[in-house]
Amino acid sequence: MREVFQQELAEVSNGLVEIARHVESAMQRAAVAFTTSDVALAEQVISDDARIDELAIALDEHTIEIIARQSPVARDLRLVVSALRISSSLERMGDLAAHIAALARYRFPGGVGPNTLRPVFAEMSRLDVAVARQLVALLDAGNDEETNRIADEIKASDTQIDDLHRSTFDALLSDDIQAQSVEVVDATLASRYFERFADHAVSIAQKVQYLTSGEWMQEKEPSTPVAPVTPGA
Amino acid sequence: MREVFQQELAEVSNGLVEIARHVESAMQRAAVAFTTSDVALAEQVISDDARIDELAIALDEHTIEIIARQSPVARDLRLVVSALRISSSLERMGDLAAHIAALARYRFPGGVGPNTLRPVFAEMSRLDVAVARQLVALLDAGNDEETNRIADEIKASDTQIDDLHRSTFDALLSDDIQAQSVEVVDATLASRYFERFADHAVSIAQKVQYLTSGEWMQEKEPSTPVAPVTPGA
């Protein structure tokens, strides 16, 4: 029974890695679509998002079946419950990649936001792609040391993304910029989507680290800080 | 054993109602803080958000204990897993109420967004408060008929909020408006927060309805539609 359970846990873990790979691909293509105004690629990301949703639902169903059949307790139960939460975050990351693609599609053949912010968005999207790739590695990590190293990398990338998010607002609110309202709206949304994408990755990294360290005994997950990056704050 | 489990399920359900009441209070105060630029009230909402996070974590811990102790299966297992998901959505709704309060705080003593949009935001916040109140009633509903009626009300409110969200963008992008960039940024974020708040309520309503109807057998929860309201779309 125990062996069967371990096998099933491995399946769930592989399922999460698979979804994370789809999210990485979505973000990678969304980043290209966004930075190069590639409308065909944007549409592909948007339509492919349904696949991520399906995979997440299927994995959740599988996980619930395992709980019903195996009645896990203690750490095993934490693992399967975490899988449900991680799949939910991954599903949301897929949505955000699709939102970014949707912005590119709607502004085609133009770009999204004011020209002056293009380098910032290029960097944010590069970092989000890196975060998604790190997430695949995290969920596929072979030991605690690797897990912790990758989790720290994800958090470091998130800090950089938060800084860029803040700089987007600084730029939008500076007197120098002569942006149209449509550019300001788009840039605000794009920056928010890029930032939230990385937030979800950090949330997953924290869950994986809690499981690794056993710290879930006194789990106090910090929720997203209140308005971490408020314009002009 | 069965009786104990029913008692424990009732406790979890009461716990969700309690969190929903806190969320309702947070949104109610955030709405007042936002529409009247009440900085003291805004700060209260922001600091009180930690309480919602604590309650959600405590409820999750309790729910996981119940799964470990009672090894529920079938519908009972669905109920407890849904409780975990619902608490997660409620926690996020609390964050969004705090984000709205944070916008009010940062712009104090001024208001948030261009003057012309004040009536739209007043209406969006009124609807969000109504949605939060409906959510308390939904989680406390005594029978299926009541559940379905309230869930439909929540969805109807969400549709209205989506329309207002769209009208915010129409207004921001119209040539008539002479808004400063800071007003456009704030209005974009505020509208997005109001809209997401109601989205989470709809997501909870769908989960409760699935449980009531037994339709979770072929659960296919539509994820948030891709960029349901894209500026200028």
C-alpha cells in the first residue's frame, strides 16, 4: 500500500511538472508576442490556455481520488493538499500569460504601452520566463538542497520584478512622459500581470519549501503583502 | 463517527461564514474609505487584513486535521477540499479590499482616479459590498433552493461589475477625458481590484453550487475568462 502511494505521489508530482512546462511555454510565447507584437503567437497562447485548465482539473481529480483511496495523514496528506494548491497557482499563471498575450493582440499592429517602457517590459517578461523555467526545475528537484537553491532564485527574480513594477509606475507618473491614456492603462495592466505571475511562483516556492523543511507544522504563509507596489507610494 | 464528522463539517462551514463576514466588513469599510477618502478607515482595513489571513490559515489547518482523522470519501471529501479552496478565495478577497483601501490611503487627501469616474466607482464598490453580503448568506444557506437563488444573485452582480469595469476603460480611453497619468493608473488598478473581488465570489458560488448539485462528478470549472475585459477591446 505504501509503495503504491509513493508511486501515486510521484505521478502527482510529474503532473505538476507537466503543467509547469505548459505555463513556461505559455509565458515564453506570451513574452515574444508582447515584445514583438506577434498577433498569431498571442492567439495561440490564448487558445492554448484551455489545455492548462484541463490539465489542472484532471490533476486535481486524480489527487482527490488518491486522498479518498489512500487516506494519507501527516506529511503525506500535506503533500497532496499542497499539490491541489500548487495546481491552482499554476492555472492562474497560465491565465496571466494569456492576459499578457491578449494585451498584445488588442494593440496589434501597435505595441503595448508607451515606447519608453518597452525595455522595462522586455526585462519583466524575460524575468517571468526565467521564473517559469525555475519553477519547472523546482517541482522536478531531486533533493532539499536543490529545492532551496531554486526557491531562493525564484524569490530573487520576484524581487527584481517588483522593482521593475515600481519603476513602471515611477515612469508613468513622471512629468516627462507624454503618454496617451490608452498607453497608461495598458502599461498599468501589463506591469500588474507580470508582477502577479511572479507572485504565484513565489507562493509555490514557499509551499514546496515548507514541505521540504517540515515547517508546515507552524505554517504561517505570508499572504501577498498589501498593495506591495502602489503607484506613487 | 459519522455524527462527529457532521459536527466537524458544520464547524468548517461556520468558519467559512465567519471569514466571509470579515471580508464583508473589510469591503464595506474599504468602499467608504475609497469613496470618502477616509484615511483612518483605510488604515484600519489594511491592518485588519492580517486577521482574515490568520482565520483562513487556522481554518485550513482544522480542515486538514479533519481529513487526517476522518478519512472522508466521495461527497464528504469534496466538501472539505472545497472548504480549502473557498478559504483561499476569501483570503484573496480580503487582500483586494485592502488594496482598494491602500489606493485611498495613498491619494489622501485627494480622491482616487478622475472625478468623472467617481459615480462608476461608487457603484462598483456598492456592488462589491452587496456581493460580499450575498456570499455570507450563500455560505450560511439552509437549503439548495436558497443556495441557487443566492448564487444566481452573485453572478448577476458580477455581470454588472464587469459592465462597469468595461465602462471605466471606455471612459479612460475616450478623447473627452483630460485625466492625468496618475489618475489613469489609479483608476485602472481600482477597477481591476473591484472586478477581481467579484470574480472570486463567483468562483466560490460555483463551487458551492457544484457541491449542492453533485455536478462535481464532471466538474469543469471555467477558469477566469481570458482577459474578460480588455481595455479598448
